[in-house]
Amino acid sequence: MKLAAALFLLSLGSASAFAPNARGAVVKRQFTDKSTTSFAAVASFAKDPLTVPQFQDYGKNVFTGKVADGYLQKHGVSSDVLKDHKWVEEQADVVAAAVLEWATDNGADTFCHWFQPMASSGFRHGQTGQVYNMMLKFDNDTNELKFDFDGDALTKGETDGSSYPNGGLRDTHTAGGYLAVDTSSPIFLRDGVIYIPSVFVSYHGMSLDEKTPLLRANDAMSEHGSRLLKHLGYDAEATGGLKANIGLEQEIFLIPRDEYYRRPDLQFTGRTIMGKLPARDQEMCDHYMAPLTSHTPALECMKEIQHECFKMGIPLKTRHREVAPGQFEFAPLYGINTVQIDQNLVVMQVIEEVAAKHGLAALLQEKPFAGVNGSGKHNNWSLSTSSNVPLFLAGPINKATGNDMAFPVIMAAVVAAIDEHGDLMRMAIASPGNDFRLGAMEAPPAIISTYLGEDLTSYLEKFMEGEVEGYCPKKIDLDLGVKNICPIKAPAEDRNRTSPFPYGGARFEFRAVGSAQNVSMVNTVLNTMCAEKFKEFADRIDAGENAEDIAREALKKHFKVVFNGNSYDEDNQAMLTEKGLSNIPSGVEAIHVLSDEKNVDLFKNMGVMSPEETESREAVLHDHYTGTVEVEAGTFIDMINQHIIPSVKAAGQGPLEELEGTVETLKSALSEIHGTEDLYEKAKLARVLRLETMVDIRKICDLAEETVPAELWTLATYKELLFLDSH
């Protein structure tokens, strides 16, 4: 979250951006030191935003709320039916009839079960699987058409799953892929098609997708978190259990599309595998949150992206320029994790498609350009009850439980989970693009720690020593020393952008997540590791132990994972590693921890993934990494042969001999990878090729670019790619 959101927090309080119930009493209690005048003023402004032309399409293409209610009531039910997943068994035909009417009223004639195959980041457009079926029946006798869309068609489907990554979960001759509607995420409509969010499993029920384990992890977190809360004084199960909310900030690059077509590496791999930095890059910090100017297509492109998303009910609230030239960000309002992830995949697809209409190419990869910042997708994660009591805010959760010790007990469970499962958190962000981004002064390092801020850290230290007062976060008065500007109040926590997992009041921000990722695995890990700790605490309380004693013991054992300093500092990194914090620099090695016994047992015991499903993820991710590097190396060979060597020869100057040798080096490395059978060993070889061999070869290519006159250089340069909207 950048400046705009930070100012919002300063003015309204740290809970509002990602805590539940931003309009209700829970959050208002956090603002008791603020005048009620502003709230009254907002309440008195009764104009409906949907009457404003630019907002009138908001939500019309998503089947939820008032839109769904209007159609469902025609069929004898209300939109409340969608809140109970049993509508799939009890009201499927009714819902299907309402969806069909809504779809046809909005020009749709096709439906699609929309699912998320494993290992799609960086290559698959939209990162989803889609098979389109017309909502029609064809009468062969009369040659007449009839609409054909019933409950069965809506709620389930079958397709050929043979070409999707499976990691050994099925044999070639057992190719069935089965789809079931995910009732936690609403149906949406775009370009004449209704999309039905679905899960994707094999004939034997093994998960072949990203979403099924997340849904299971949500259930485990809710079950065991509710058990713990009941011991602390609140019956969450009676009000629907717990839920996980996230807010996903999406960073991208926008570059001129004609220059994009002059870069085979960008077209095939999403990143530049060679390229010399121009004389100007991001050192002046002039791009960050600078005006989005109207003399280039970027502003109109971003506005259209927001409008397209608004129509589907995606609350894409914020847009701004980012640090690097040509880099931008969108950020939505928070929401339930499954919905937010679905919407983020749609956002990424819309970004790519709308950019093309404006003569731009959108780059979602984590590190498209060397030497300037890459892109992330900060995963702001919080837990709450289904009735919107936030677990990570002391005031609301302590009041709901009637127990001032509820908050420190919950925080102790989270701190313990981070320390015990830092390796899995690192695995969850091990996308190929993050190889070049983590720890590079633009994203936190691979050492997993958490920042709590001095105020909360001090409180938990006192709690460990036996103090039993409730936590009341301080507010800091910021006096600007200007007579005509009133002091403002800042939250207890500063922003530590060097921490992988800082606490920000109401939520934790997983800052190291990659921009191209489907974040289902990220949130599967967060919810599963907390579910395990909630279960451990609840089991011990069931056995007669005291909740506060359990929490103090956990904090004393795991408090080393709390670090409020500069995680970029190499001395601090050495210190944290010496303390025993998880530090896995290599993404390939991070993926390998999936098959560690403790992690296989974690997912199995929490009912999230069977051992076979867990091991399949390692196989799929290693294969995806290797495949990514193979494409990059093959593209590099073509660029050297077809562009760089001819340019050097035409110029009559440059490192020709060295370039000719690099091609054989790359081919030899690829041959070694192809001759290796074991997926882990292949991935290790691919990592060496990518992060050592190709980096050395890049230096030779960049020297050639520096040497060859511009008129003889056939590839688009960083100067031509990056400075779309600079004066």
C-alpha cells in the first residue's frame, strides 16, 4: 500500500482499509478520538453513486447483491439463497433460471466453468482454464433453437484434463477433469459469456487446481480458529465461523506495443534477458506517484481497465505510477480471499487485453527489466469472524470475547506459525520471476521474519513476563510545525517495507509475493499454518492448560522471528540467519521443502492436501521453473544468432568471438537439462543456467549493445521501452 492508502489510514485509523465492517460499529469504536462531524457529513450526502454516469455500470455484470436479488425474486427466492452453499443441491434449477435471464438480458449466450490450473503464472493468459458452451439446445427435427441451461449445467462440468499439469496425480489414460461450482465466489459476465468460478479435480477427487486446497485451508482455519475463540469467550461457530480477507496490490509495466514486438524475449518470456541500462533510470525517484499525464495512452488505458473491472463488481479503487519508469499499480478494496483471488486473475487478464487496445503491452512478470525495480503483488491478509469482528485488532476481538487476553493469545499463535513455517512461506513466493527480485532493495529478502512495531512488540514482551493488561495501541500526534495545518494522528506501527511480513494494524502484509502469481498457494499456506497453531492451542486448552500460559510459552520459543529493524541490511540478515530464521535464497530449494515430512504432515493433518497432492505441487512447480528457463535460454540463443551477432558484424566492432562462443555454452547447458530425468535435479541445473551462465552471457550482449551504433541495433532498447510517459 503506497502513499494514497497510507494517508487514508492516517486520517481514518489503521483498521479501515483491511478490517471488516468498515461502515459498522466495530470500526467506529476505533475512531472515538475523531470528530463525528465528518461522519455526519458523509451520511447526509445521500446521492447514490450509481446515478453518477461514470459509476452507473458498477456491478451490473456480477450475479450478487441487488443484481442477483432482482432476478431471483422473479423465481420465488431472494439473493439470500446464494449465501448457503446448499443451494447447489436444493435450488440449482431456480438459480440457473435466474442466471439465464440475467445473462440474456445482458447480451450473453454462452457459459463457461472457469477454473485455475496449477503452474500458470508467466505463460497462460488469464491463468485460467475456460471451455465455452452455448446456452442453447438444437432440435435436429425442427431445426429450432431453445435455451438450455439448467441446474446441472450450472453446478458441474467435465472436460479433458490430460494437458493440464498434474504432478503425477493421474495417469495418461485417466484424463477426466471434473468441475464443481465454487459457491464462495460470484458468477460474472464479460463479453457475452457468463463465467462460473469452479474447482477442478481428477476422477478420484485429487485437486488439479490452485483453488481446491485454498478452500480446504479456509475450512481448517475456520474450524480450529472457532474452537480457540470459544475458549477465549466468543462462539464464532454460532455466527458462521471465521473467514480470511485479503487485499491484493497489483504492480505492472506498460510499454509501447510496437517496441514490445521488437523484443522476442518480452514476447516469449515476459522479461528482458539482455539489455543495457540507459543514462537515466529510476535514480531520481521522479516516476513514483507522479501525475498520470494525458499526452500518452497510459492514463486512458488505466481508466478503461478500472471501468471494465467496475462493471464486474471489482472494487479497483486506486491507481498510480510506481517507482520504475513505465511502472504502475492498481489496488482494490479488501475482500474474502477466494473472491479477491478470482478478481485479481480477471484484473490481470483485463490489463493485458485493454493495454493492447491502447497500443501498449502490459508486463506482469516480476522482473521485466534489470537495474530498475520489479513488480510485486502485496498480499494484505487478515482474519475475522463471519460477523466481521477482526482477530488482529485488540479492541474489537477483546470486546467480542469479553477477554483482554484474547488478542495476545491469537498473536502468539500467529507468531509461532510464522517461525515454524517460514520455509513454507518462502516456498509460496518461489515464482520464477521472484528469483531476480527478492532482497534487491525493492522486495524483502528470502529470510522470513515479521515486523510488529515497537508498541506491539513491547506489549507482547511484557505479556510474556506475566503482565495481564489489555493492549491499547498508542496514537502518535504528528505536529507539522505549520500554523495553518492541524496535527494529525498516526497509528502505532510505522511502515517497514523491508520486512517480508509486517503487521499493519488489522492485517499482515506479505510483501514478497510476486506480481504474476496466482496467490492461492500463498493464502493456502497462511491459513493452514495458522489453523495448525489454533488447533494446537485449542487441544491443549481442552486438556486443561491455561490459554495465557500456552501463549507465553509460544512467544518465548518463537519471538526470534519478530524483527523491527532493516531487513535489507546484510549484517541484520546474517544475524537473523544465525538466530535460526528460515533463509532459503534459492526458489528451487524453497519449492523442495514441500516434500519435507513436517510440511507433508501439516497439509495432511489439516485436511488441506493429501501427501500425493502435496508432492505433486513440488513436481509441478519444479517442472514449471525448468520450462521457464528452457524458453528463456532458447530465446536467448535466437536473439544472439538473429540480432546481436548480425548487428556486431554490420558495425564491424564488438565482442564477436565471445558472442559466438555463448551460443554453444547455452546449447550445452540445455542439453544437460534435457538429459536429466529427475525434476528436482533438472530445476537445479536450470537455476544455474539462469542465474549464473545467462547472467554472464548477458554482460557480453550488453557490451555489444553499448558498442554498436544505434542505427545498426535491431532490438528495442531500454530507452525505447521504458520511457513511455516521461517528458
